[in-house]
Amino acid sequence: MDKKQLIVMGAGPGGYAAAFQAANLGLDVTLIDPKPDPGGVCLFHGCIPSKALLHLAKVKKEAVLAEEWGLTFTDAKIDLEKVRSWKKSVVKQLTGGLGQLAKSRKVKYLRGTAILTGKNKLEFIPSEDGKQDTKNKKQEIEFEKLIIATGASSAPLPDIEFDDERVMNSKTALELKDIPKKLLVVGAGYIGLEMSVIYKALGSEITIVEFTPDILPGVDQDLKDVFKKERKDLMDNIMFNTKATSVDKKGKRLNVKLETKDGETREETFNKMLIAIGSTPNTRGIGLEEAGIETDKKGFIRVDLVRRTNIENIYAIGDVTGQPMLAHKASHEGRVAAEHIAGNKTAYEPKAIPAVVFTDPEIAWTGLTENEAKEQDIKYEVAKFPWAASGRALTLGVKNGLTKLLIDPENGRILGAAMAGTDAGSLISEATLAVEMGAVARDLELTIHPHPTLSETIMEAAEVFYGHATHIHKRKRNKRTD
């Protein structure tokens, strides 16, 4: 029987980060995944292709807005084949690069799937695409250590399965087989809104239904309000407190039955629908029971601070371990697990995990949110700087946007931060570092930020806390914290 020192099941951002770090630390590593190269859903069907298409959508929107600045373009024409080709080239460059990095680190890459058959054994099933190395036949492999990083999959609606190309999930929607004239998006979370922005830019007429009373459940209201003001083209055709209960597939049409929480029903016709109501962990059918690995009621694997399961030699990272289901969180967990397996002292104890909704405009937050502070009865003060007072925002044609800090009123410590507007996802890292380091508002206020940039809004939000922001007038605080 073949025996490995460390096997990583799944080569997404968590899996390949774990494998690469373990190899860097001198371990013999085998990485198993069905894809031709590392990258997982994130690089092949999620984070990367969606952001490429969101950039296209942003460029098209800016071309339209440029008319207000005196620069007029003819109507943009969509060459769908070129769009698909460009998207694929981005994915190929990144995943191919990861494949080369795996080789340079001497990580053995097995293309296929794995099913646990015990606490120290698994069965490897190679991919059936005709390109698999003939040496990588179906076999039983023994391991000393294992990291499970199998990710998650799109959750289906009850009684509505992904059994038709017209009923899409985020993966199939990103394949861009065509641009439907009328598209129903079920779910106004971050995936639903991101895909709505993409397909709207490509020419689809978008209808959104959301079971809750508002977009982006759980996100602070003032951040959502920025999106609503900017994207009235989407907000004008959204139905809240509504769910899709059934689909009648007739010819090229989908007759979808919609039902409100009050029991009122209606039927509308669409060319396609996208279901974006969340994800479920890929923990079924991989042999967790055979290995004795414990999961919670939702199917997520239970882990400790070093991402170890209840089985001493088996670890789990990423989406299979629960919220937040984010690529960068998975990567960090992967490195922690690899460090612990290598015998180093480590633990997964982040004070802040940034989250970004890559819509246009972007929304980002880190650390404590206002909603969480209220739920946990934590004292806080908000220091908010509107982007209408930012010189850089105005030069970009940004009319709405904000940066806010959540600050401990007693000692000035940064508890959390959030931004809504252009490049919010890039701006949030400075605030994340501030939370991790236990920085106070004075640290951000006294840090010289380059002018004119959007990053200045972080400095000026800190100045708002002390009552002397340069570009807006706020009453001075009675108590000065340092």
C-alpha cells in the first residue's frame, strides 16, 4: 500500500495554501483534486472569473457615466465569445501558475477524488478524462496526516434542482453560454447581487427575489443604502419577502411561481433563473463516518484552534468548517494547519476577518459590525466620513460612498470598520491591520495618508472621532482619548 506523509484533499485556496506551506516546511505533500491544476472552485468557477466579469461591468458603467464629464462613447457592443475567451485566459494563467508552483515545491498532484476508508486510509479515484497519469490508478493510500479542504457547493431550492441549463447556480452562470433576455435571480446576498451586476451589464433584464426584507442579510444598513442609491437600476425590480416555489419548464421559457410571506402568489416568465441562496459543505460522500470525524447539525466539520478534527491526525479547513465561507479565511486556516502538522506553535485566532461584496459599488467590512455590537451589547461609537467630502471620490465621479470606524468610546480602540464605494475591498486591509494590532483612532489619525486618495477617508474618519476632520465639520468631543 502506498503511504504518504501528508495528504491534502481539495486544491482550492485553502488546500493549495496548506500544501504549499507544508512543502515549504519540509513535509512530503500529496495534493488531490479533480481539476487539472490547483485553484478549486474559487479560481475556476468563482472568485476569479466573477471578478473579471465584474471589472467588465464596471468599465461599461464608467463609459456611460463619462458622458457627464464630457466624454461620449458609442454604445458598447458585447462580443460574448471574446468575453468568455478573456475570462478563460485569466483563469488559465492563474491556475497554470499554481500548477507550476506545485511542481517547484515538489508537491505531488493527483488529479481525481478521494474517499476516506479509515483514520489512516483513503481510496483515490483518478479523473476519467483520458489525460490522467497512467500510474495514478484507483488505489488505496495510507497517510500519516490529512487535511480536508473539499469546499462547498451551491445550495438548491427545495423542489427546484439544478437539472436544466436554464436553472443556473453561480458556477454555470459564469460559463456565459448565452445572455438571457429576462433573468430571475433568487437571493439578494453577495453572490446574487454580484451576478445581477454582471448580467445587467451584459444586457439582461434582471428581476431579483429575496426571502428577507432587504438585500445582504446581516450587513449594516448604511452600507446597503449606498448600494441602493447607486444601483436603482437593480433595486427598481426586486421583490422582498418573496420566494420561488416552483418552476414549469415550457420550451425556452421558465414559468416561475413566486410566493410572498403573506401567502400571495404570482407567476412570471423568464428565460433563465439563477439560484444564489447560499452554500452547503462538501462533507457528504467523502468517508467522514468511516474515519469517525464529527460534524455539527449543518454538516460542518468540528475543528479546534489548530484546525484539527476530533481525530488526532486529521485536520479540516475552509468552507467545510463553517462560516465565514471566504477564500482568504480558508488560506489562513490552511497555513495554520500546515504549521501545526510541521510541529510549530500556532493557532487560528484572528481578531478580524475582512469580507467584501464585489458589486459596483463595492461593500467591505472587518472586525465588529454595528449589528454585532448591538446584538452583543458592546459599547461603541461610530465615526463616519462621507465620500461626498473626498476630493479623490469626486474626481472618480463617485457621488455616494462612506467610510466608518467602530471605536471603543472609553479608550479609542478600533473595534471594526466598513466602507462602501469604489475599491472598498482594497481599502479594508488597513482597517483590518488596525483591529489586529489593537490600534486606536489616534494611530489612524496621525498616520499621514497620500493625497488625493480614497485611503484618506480612513484617516478623516478617525479625525471625525476627535471632532476635527479637515473636510467636514463635526462638534468636538468632550473627552479626548489616546
